[in-house]
Amino acid sequence: MWTRFSEKARRAIYYAQEEARRLGENVVGTEHLLLGLLHESDSIAIRVLENLGINPGSLRMEIERQLPKGEGPVGQEVQLTPRTKRAIDLAYEEARHLGNQHVGTEHLLLGLIREGEGLAGRILVKKGIQLEQARAVVKAVQSEGETPSAQVKSVPAEVLRGLKGRDLLSIDDLSREQCSALLQTAAAMKEATKSGQELIRWKRPHLLAMIFEKPSLRTRFTFEAAMVHMGGHAIYLSPNEIGLGKRESVADVARNLERWCQAIMARVFAHQTLVELAQHAGVPVINALSDLEHPCQALADFQTLMEHKGDPKGLHLVFVGDGNNVANSLALLSAKLGTHFTIACPPGYEPHEGILSRAREIATETGSLITVTHDPREAVRTADAIYTDVWASMGQEHEAEQRKQVFAPYQVNADLLKLAKPGAIVMHCLPAHRGEEITDEVIDGTQSVVFDQAENRLHAQKAVLAALIGDW
Ligand code: CP
Ligand code: NVA
């Protein structure tokens, strides 16, 4: 009889028997079957209940409240009551009616609703669930495919799907809605990961090529970890191995990689290299830092900012330091999300002109203010967050000594922090040159959120990978 049941439906019936035993009953009533169905957190039945506006946790409590108390633990095998048997027969009928080969948890749920007279049916009907409505929801959930778990419904799937196959070279490749959708997804993915689950898993093991022209700790680790968590794999390609543009042209590297993998991420010196990769690869290309932008960093940073300060609209992010890649992406993302952005930098070290004007153009739609100043002390007075980055970026090491002189007045230290709002947070993309752009006291202080930012690289990139690769 059970061969036509799905694995999860069989488990639900097993749990129903366990529930009856636990409650000291000799027979498995419909209420035990419903409790059994609630054991499987990612079953179709649970998704159907959630779509019907029923919280599985509260439903469980309600059933337990209404349960008749049994005599105590029983040893022998527990039998199904006639009503439970009828609900299972009806589940068969529902599966047949829907043209499904197997009886799944969703059919058992429909069987319980249709049976109607047992305790489970009565509770469900009392909650306003009607058979026709439940059947329609079952059909809708089934047509979504098998893989997405119940929680995937908590992400803006439609908006994310609009990003499938696209490149992420700049924050400006994303619409305002897509930025918000990625951040919402990143937060949901973090919550799931923390509770030991994975919100989005691919239907098959996708591959990510990771090209690095420069060193990395966070970017490399978190991209690779994200792929592994979501059921894929990442392959690291070091500068010496592939000699991008030297051993082989950028275009030919792209033409090879696209045959093997579903996405390429690259950390490069010249942003133009990314543009060329994207032109010649039929798979998404992700900027993992160039001389122009660091969009994945900015997404993780805003995830962090929102965790600590809530809605980014109207917040004031003050960047103190070099108007380089990180600052450029932050300016664009601030503009998109309605966050006021100020950079306090030495003259000559302002953000990229084109990016600044684009950020200002976007800001006219969102109401944020994008300003450049050379006075860090004035800039931080209204700051909700103070951000800094190294004074000499990777590739600028030969300028390090000269830059130390120029940037000395721009150090984020306790004196500067005192001028900001008392609750202001301190941010840094890392790696930090302690004692230069930021002091130990500040980076290790209570207002610092730098390791939250590092942590969020994982979750923000999961959202990016899920959106660009799709297939979940
Ligand atoms: N913030 C950042 O991108 O760190 P890595 O250089 O270590 O990847
Ligand atoms: N601006 C820095 C960021 C490092 C993550 C650099 O390009 O080296």
C-alpha cells in the first residue's frame, strides 16, 4: 500500500504513529496525522498551509490544546482509526484527481480537510480552510516545482528572476528594486543559514570560475562558501595559472570558461578587463573588485547598515578616505537606496567623476544627497555610519608612503568618532591597515561592525549568485 506514497508522506504517517504513542493513544486519529504532517518543515503540505495563511507552529499548539488525553504510553502497534483510514483513502483520490502518480503530504492534507469530521478536519475547517481553495493552492504550489523550500517564498523571487543571466560589474547594473530585492534575500539567507538551513539550493551543482589578479581573503572564501552551501562548487584560478590577457587573451579566457561554468567572478586591476570578459562570456560575470568598483562589498555593507540602523532611506553614510572602488560603489548604492552619502577626502582623491555624477542623477529620484568635502570633522557630525578603507589600495603600494602624508588628517580615530552621533557605527571593508586609516581603539571598539560586514559578504553573495544563475 505504501509504495505509492512519497517519502515525505510515508514519514508523516510514521510520525503520526509516534505522536499517538507519545500522547498515550492506542489509535492514530486524524489529529495525529495532522501533527505528523507538521513534522516535515519543507513539505508541500506546509507550503500549502503557509499559503493559506496558517502558521504551522500555531496550528500544532492548537491541536495539542484540543487533544483528548490518553491513558499513557502504549507498547503495541497503534492502529489507524476509521476516520484516519478514510482521510488516507481520500488522499489517494485527491492524488488521482490531480493526475499525480504519488500520494504526497499535500494530498494527505487535502484528505484530512475532505474527511472533515475528525478532529483535524474540524480544526482546519474552523480556520476557514475550504476544500476547493486548498486544492487550488496545492496546484499552484506544485507548479512552482519541487525544489524551493517554504522559505523561498519569503524572497522576492520575481524580481530576482529578472537578474538571471545578467552581469554584475557595477552597482548601476541593478535597478533600485533589484538592489532592495538582493538585500532582502541576503537577510533571509542569513537567517536561514544561522538556523542551520539553506534557503536556496540549486537543482544541479553549478560551477563558478573565480579569477583573481590580486590577493583576497573575504571575497575568495565567501564566494566559494556560498557556492558550496547552495549545492555548487567554485574553482579558483590564480594570476599565475591563467595569465589573463598575457598567456591568453581576455576574450579567449571567457570563451573557454563559458563552456564549463555557469558564472564567472573576477578580481582585476583594470575594470575594462571585466567589461571584456562580460562581452565574450555567455554566462554572468561578477565584479569581485576592480579599480572602479566593488559592488559585492557595497551590498554586504548595506545589509550590515540595515541590520544596525534599519531602513537606509534618510540615513547618513560618511566615507572618510580614498575615493576609490569601495567608495564608488557605496556612493551608487546610497543613491539607489535614498541614503545620504558624504565623502571626506583629500583634494585630488575624490570618487570617479562619472560615478559621482551618475550617483547624483539617481539621487534626484530617491531624495538622497551625495556630497564631497575635504573636512572629515564637519562631515561626521551627522553620520549614522562612518566608513573607511585603506589609503593605498592593492596595486598602489608604490604610492603608500606619499599617501600616508596626504591622508594623515583623515584617520578614523577616537577624536573623530566623538564628533559623530553617539550611536554611529564604524565600518571598514577590510583588510585594515591598523594605525593608518583607522586606529585599533576604533576598529576594536563597541561601535565597530567590521566583522558583521565580513560575515555578510557570504549572504549578500549568495543572493547575487542565486539571482544571476537562477535554477532554484
Ligand atoms: N573586503 C574584501 O574584498 O576583502 P578581500 O580583499 O580579502 O577579499
Ligand atoms: N580599496 C581596497 C579594497 C580592498 C577590499 C583595494 O582596492 O585594495
